[in-house]
Amino acid sequence: MINSKIPQATAKRLPIYYRYLGILYNSGKKRISSTELAEAVKVDSATIRRDFSYFGALGKRGYGYDVKSLLDFFKKTLNQDKLTNVALIGVGNLGHALLNYNFHGSNNVRISAAFDIDDRITGTIQSGVPIYPMNEMKEQLVEQQIEVVILTVPSPVAQRVTDELVTAGIRGILNFTPLRVNVQDGVRIQNVDLTNELQTLIYFLNHVDQPQASTK
Amino acid sequence: MINSKIPQATAKRLPIYYRYLGILYNSGKKRISSTELAEAVKVDSATIRRDFSYFGALGKRGYGYDVKSLLDFFKKTLNQDKLTNVALIGVGNLGHALLNYNFHGSNNVRISAAFDIDDRITGTIQSGVPIYPMNEMKEQLVEQQIEVVILTVPSPVAQRVTDELVTAGIRGILNFTPLRVNVQDGVRIQNVDLTNELQTLIYFLNHVDQPQASTK
DNA sequence: GATATGTTGTGAAATAATGCACTTTATGCT
DNA sequence: AGCATAAAGTGCATTATTTCACAACATATC
Ligand SMILES: NC(=O)c1ccc[n+]([C@@H]2O[C@H](COP(=O)([O-])OP(=O)(O)OC[C@H]3O[C@@H](n4cnc5c(N)ncnc54)[C@H](O)[C@@H]3O)[C@@H](O)[C@H]2O)c1
Ligand SMILES: NC(=O)c1ccc[n+]([C@@H]2O[C@H](COP(=O)([O-])OP(=O)(O)OC[C@H]3O[C@@H](n4cnc5c(N)ncnc54)[C@H](O)[C@@H]3O)[C@@H](O)[C@H]2O)c1
């Protein structure tokens, strides 16, 4: 629990920096300048320097940033130095894809349990992850000390399932349903709304005259 | 091509309003106030009124907004009054889930063509969508007048495939790969980075003391 | 050691987004 | 018809974010 004065916009960019630093490190690069990094991650170099500066003086003037130590720093900051277990609720179309993918690569997040109501799949193991029935959810979440879940259930049941999750002590939900679920204070929702993303893209294509590249 | 003075932040919220208005309309509701809408979509009521006001006076003082006409207005604004065909590149794990889902519901976006290199699946039809081999991509995109694609190929080939897409005249890419691809001016990229979303969520859980609810 | 070079870290300006609080105006009730 | 009420639309203050541009300083070169 360090400095919580980090702007939201900065916090959202940290994973992007982290990933690219990993790639740089693996390619054997020893140092990187904000300008070079800017090119790769499509964020203005001044923004990068400002972002980094919230965490102190991470670079050396006239030299740039040391890839290894910057990588280590962000690994710690993003809690990627220890494994975080998350659960997946709803192993359907999308849930199955996420389960299969399971954030492999240079990552320290793992789906370690999945839940569903469909008794044709509960009790089985998919991609190494056991699928439990819903009536075991609370028990398993508590036992496995899981605080973060990925929600991929049909939207009509999303609020009901969310309520159960909250009573099970969950603190964060990555919500793929289009429903804006209600939760008490202290529970964080991160919405991923794919239909929105597509509609927004189409909107910009039809309404922005001055062509602009990337977003987010 | 109307007024392009709409703030980005507002534009990103339009699909959220649109979807909720559809739900309201289907439930038979005739009118809605900004306060009531705010509750459902988790956006401050003043922000909603401001957002709407960029498009003119859409409501009636003392009454609220007429659900039907607001819905119609946003349908037009979001180009949901006509069908938009999009293509999917890379029918793997994630691509398959999206193909299967195909944005059904009250939506006017359809994946009408898919592409892959794997000759075990090219030539087949999945969820009603034909999967073409990559050497037919340019031809098909031009012929079907597709301007928007969903990119779900492995990240090592993402830049190469993107270059092909650009030469095929694509104007928008919904990019699910973690790579920040390079495109010329005039092509819009909307990045959806699921690993980022999860890492950001975990970051906030560990670093924000004052509990705050929703995001985005 | 002195000088040239490159790149950070940051003050300050510019831009963007939010939200308060008030004015205005339509509606519904008596 | 008149009055009370509700809620939109908006000026403005506040807050957040980005970007410019430069002084400060580390490193490399001679
Ligand atoms: N599939 C996509 O590509 C896609 C894209 C955008 C949004 N979404 C959203 O993601 C969510 C899931 O979509 P999907 O296509 O995977 O749906 P799906 O129907 O394929 O899968 C839903 C899964 O949830 C399970 N389930 C149903 N009720 C449950 C309950 N009460 N408790 C636990 N599990 C329950 C079902 O058994 C099923 O396995 C939906 O809200 C959808 O709108 C999906
Ligand atoms: N699956 C997920 O849940 C998930 C989550 C986050 C990010 N992603 C990202 O989405 C992308 C796709 O992930 P995935 O899990 O579906 O991968 P995948 O390997 O299952 O699917 C990739 C598909 O692309 C095809 N392909 C390979 N090279 C191609 C080429 N040159 N041209 C056209 N098609 C080609 C493959 O044949 C395969 O069908 C990756 O970049 C991944 O990082 C996936």
C-alpha cells in the first residue's frame, strides 16, 4: 500500500509499460529512453516520463532507464512478483476461451478455479482448471483465498451472481457482461464491454474527420 | 458526418446509453429522467445531461427524455440503423468465441466473414460465417466492402496482418492482441487488452485505500 | 579535466472532463 | 387558469490529464 496519489490514467498504462519492458529484457536490451519507449507503446514520451516520475527518479539523465531495474520495479508495483489466483464464473463461449488462454506468457495471474451451473461440465477439469458447481462457490473462494473473479455469465443472472460473489468476500470483478452491476463500496468493478468497443470504433470512423490513429 | 465536436469521453459513453435505452424501451417504459438513467448506467446525472446536450435539446424540462425518440436518435448516431459488416481475422481460441457470439441481441453489427491460415478450418462455415484462407482476404474485404475488422491473431503476426489489412483499405481495427500495431494516419485502432484490464484491476485493489466502486 | 551530448525530471501552460448549483421551462394538479 | 413541482440545459469552478520546453545533470569524448 504505497502512494495512492498515482493518477488513474497513469495506473492504466502501467501494464503496457510492464509488458514492453519484458519484451525488451528478453531481447537483451539493457537500456531504453522515453522516446524509444514512446514509439513502441504509442504514448507520448513526456507522458511516459511524467508517469514514471510519480514513482520517484527511476532513470538517469543523459542515459535513459535501465531495463532490468525498471522491469523489476514494475513487477513489484503490479504485484506480478507473486502469483495471484483468480476465479472464472461462467464457462460458456467466452469463459471457455479465457480459461484456455489463462493469461499464459510472462504473467503471474492464473485462473485457478472456475464455476458454472451446467452439470454437464461441473466436476470436470478444463485446461487444468477444475469447474465447480455454483453451490460450492462461496466455500471454494474463501478456501482458496480468491479475491478477484472474471465474470462471464449471461447478463440476466449477472447481478444475482455478483451479489453472491460480494458475500463471498470478493474485492474485484472483471465484468464481461453488458450489465452495470451494483456492488457495495470497497468492491471494484472493471467493465470490459466488447459490443461497446466495437460501436465506439464504428462511431469514430463515421464522425471523426481528422484522421487520428490509436486510442486507449 | 455531423458535428465532430463531441468529446471522446462522451462518445465512449454513447453505446452504454444506447443499450440501456433499448432495455427500457423493451420493458415498455415511455420516459426517463437523467437521474434515473444515472443510477442504471453508473454515470453522474449532470454528465448525462451534458453529454446529451452536445446533440441539442433532446429532452423536455420538467418531464425528462422520451425513451423512444432518444433511442431512435442514438440508433442513428451510432449507425445502428443500418447493418455494418465486419470481418474477423484469426479464428482461434478467442476468435471462435466472438464468432459464435456474433454480437447478437439488439445489435446491428455482424461478423460476415472470417479469415485464418489454418487449412483445417478454412473453407468451412462456423456459426453461419464462412472462413476464408488468408490469400483471399484482400479480395473478399474489398468485394464485401468491409471497413472494420476484429483482430485475434497471435501477436507475433499481428503487425504483418495489420499491414495487409491496411493495404486492403480497412479503416478500423478492434485489436485484441497485446501488440500496439503501427498504422498510417486515417486508420483507427481500438485496443482491447484483457491482460491489462486484469492487471489494472489487481493494481487498484492493492493500492487504492479509499474504496471506490466502478470504472470506465 | 573540460567540453559536448543526450535524456531525464518537472514547472507551467494548455486541454479535457466532471460535477455543482442555478435558471429556465414544461407538465400536472387543483 | 394558476400554481407547485420536476427536471432539463448550462455557466462556471474544480479536477484531471496531457504536453511544451527547458534547466539540471549524468555520461561519453577529447
Ligand atoms: N462470447 C462473446 O464473445 C461475448 C462478447 C461480448 C460479451 N459477452 C458477454 O459475456 C457473457 C457470457 O457470454 P457467453 O457468450 O460466454 O455466454 P454463454 O451462454 O456461452 O455462457 C454462459 C455460461 O454461464 C453459465 N451460467 C448460466 N447461468 C449461470 C449462473 N447463474 N451461475 C453460473 N453460471 C451460469 C452457463 O452455463 C454458460 O456456461 C454474456 O454476458 C455476454 O453478453 C460475450
Ligand atoms: N484467448 C484469450 O482469451 C485471449 C485473451 C487475451 C488476449 N488474447 C490475444 O488474442 C490473440 C488470439 O488469441 P487466441 O488465444 O485466440 O490464439 P489462438 O492461437 O487460439 O488463435 C490464433 C488464430 O490465428 C490464426 N493465425 C495464425 N497466424 C495467422 C496469420 N498469419 N493470419 C491469419 N490467421 C493466423 C491461427 O490459425 C489461430 O486460428 C492473441 O494475440 C492473444 O494474445 C487472447
